[in-house]
Amino acid sequence: MTDLRLGGDAPACADDGTWLACVECGATLAPFDGIVYRCSECGGLLEARYADYPTFEKFSGEGVWRYRAALPFDAGVSIREGNTPLYEVPGIETEAGVADLHVKHEGANPTGSFKDRGMTVGVRVAEELGVDRLACASTGNTSAALAAYGARADTPVLVLLPAGKVAAGKVAQAALHGARICEVDGNFDDCLDVVAELADRGEAYLLNSLNPFRLEGQKTIGLEILEQSRAATGEWPDRIVLPVGNAGNTAALYKCFRELVAAGEMDESEMPALTGVQAEGAAPMVEAVEAGADEVERWDDVETRATAIRIGNPVNAPKALPGIYDTGGTAVAVSDDAITDAQRLLAEDGVGVEPASAASVAGLLELRERGEIGSGERVVCLTTGHLLKDPDAAAAAGGKPVSVPADADGVLDAIRD
Ligand code: F0G
């Protein structure tokens, strides 16, 4: 298993205290001298590292850039991302029977998903590198966010989407923000293979979560959860339950915790248990965790109503699996019907989410039923995207409109039963 502990002196290649390290072989690279996505020695995933890791008192301001002391730059192309609400959800808390339950609603970001956090940092790095085209493969949300941040940065954006498998709201966003949209005859994993090749050929700068700087932005989800939880309850959560696709957030949250350990703010024993949830039809991470494996085997055929996490090859698994194991977490698969039920439960508490987001709540309920999550636990469920991202799924899960004549009695007749 990879050793992901942080600390130690900056290598000679560091730029202003920042460098990239391979999570497999430990090789270090200069961060902004050229464009790299993987280790040039062994092909392993790269991670941003710093000479210093900040304590909470170093943070000031609002949103993602509140955490600039933990990021490679002090500011970036911003649409005021982050600072999302941590909601109480009394209905689900009762249903789940845990001591405390909150929902961190990333759907409240500018483009309606957590991807904005990664893009504000990733696009800043792209500016540093001087690239002239940004690109991603996407199940939808990444493309919406990249399109918006690329537009704001005045840099052309290319997005590759699996044809017919992306929710309507997300395609509409990418289109209106001016991205060049290619619908690929293949699934998300095929799209990522193609866009990674385009990036390797120097045709575009890749802003999928394979890009280590995207995850730097996304680790601010963890910092916000910890600060908001402490403000609301006086405690950090025991567990964070989140949907898993490429496992970028799982990796980013684990990095957030490791940095706090390196800063002396957190004991390893205090790291919230990272609990990943996948749809049954796209659950390669769950398969790996159930086997206690260090690697994930790619699923070629994936299917789920939660199209955002219709992914068979979670590229960040080498960073995320140690996160799940080291924090005492787990992973669980849930059915599409359980996801839709959870979407309805969240809606009853006033929180509108897309199906993939509801997987976190479905996973919590499943693990409570199995007795794998205790009744005394303080839990945060991460809801990653807004209801309006997938209007078709929302309409199918909700009540149906009735046709009525244009008079009051007709309306009263129609709503009587
Ligand atoms: N939830 C939503 C709403 C997502 O859009 C995604 C990923 C995930 C969860 C999974 O997060 O990859 O960090 O494990 N969406 C990507 C996209 C793949 O293209 O929008 P992860």
C-alpha cells in the first residue's frame, strides 16, 4: 500500500514551497515548469505537496479562497465557489437513527456542483502554465463547471460526454457557457481515455480529477465541513458519507485530513471515517473495499440512473482506497430505487439534489440497517449536485401534475383526494 504521509523538507524542484510528488514511488517534480498529469518515472498519480501545512487560524475570508494558505496560489478565476450550507436534516436524522446528521450541500455552488471548487484552482494553474485550450471528459458536472470557469478565464473549452447519458441540465450549462461539446459513442471511461490522449499529445490541458490541482480545490469541502461542524455542534463528525465516481472527493478529503495531521491540528484517530457509496450497477470501488484490495478492477459495463457516477474505472482509487482504510471507513453499493427514495427523503427536508448526491443518504440508511454505522455517530452526508441538474430524474421521482380547467371549482375538484 502506498505511503501517503506528509511532511519533510521541500525538494530542490519545489517552486515557492510547492511541488508534485508521485503517490506510488515518491518521485518529486517541479509543479509549473511543464505540464504533467502522471509520474514520469512510474506513471503513478501525482499529489501537490507543500513545505508548510496551515493551522485553522491561518484561514480568513469566504469560500474556496478562504483556504488560500492551503492552496498553491492566493487567488484564482472565481465565481464565488464554496461556502456551501451544512444543513440540519431532522427527517432523515430520525429515519437513520444516528446521534447527529448534517448534509453538506454542494449543489449550492455557482454551477450547482462541487466541481467549481476544483475548477477555480485548476483554471488558475492553467493560467500559470499558459495553456490555450482546457478539456475534460465528463458525466456532466465537470463539463458544466469547466465551461463556466473557462468562459470566465476567456480560454476555449472542449468537453467529451458519453452520448445520451448526461442529464439535460448539465449539457445545457456546457452549451450556454460556450464549450465545444463532443458526444462520444462510448461511456465516461472511454471519454476519459480519449481526452487523456489528447492532453498527452499537447492538444489541451486536462482538467479531470486526474489533475492533482483539481483535488486541491476540492479538499476545501473537508475544511469547510470541519469548521462548520465545530461551529454547529462543537465537534467534528465521526463519519463523512459521499458518492463515489472517480473517487476524487474521497482522495481530496483524505488529503485534507492528512494535511491537518501534518499541521498538528488533528490526531490520526480523529479523521472522520470516509464512507463511499456507489450505485450497484457501477460499483468497482465497493468491490475492491469488500475484498480489502489495494487496487480496483475496471468495470467495462456500467449502468445507473445516477448518471453522474456511471463510472467503471475510478482513476483516483490509488489515493482514495488508503483514505477509506486509514480512516476506518468503508464502501457500500445501493440500488437505483434506494437512490430515488433517498432523493425523496432529502426533498422532504427541503434539500433538492440530483440522484448521485442522494446515493450518500441511501448508503447511510443501508449501513445503519446492516449495523455498520452506530446510533451514536455524528455523520455528515455529502450531496454533490443540485436537483435541477437532472430535471428528468426529479420529475420522475416526484408527483405528477394534473390537468384542470381554468376555474376555482375545477382546481378544488382536482385536489380533493
Ligand atoms: N456526484 C456528482 C453529482 C458528480 O458529478 C460526481 C462526478 C460524483 C458525485 C463523483 O465524484 O468522481 O469525486 O468520486 N462527476 C464527474 C463529472 C465524473 O464528469 O461530472 P468523484
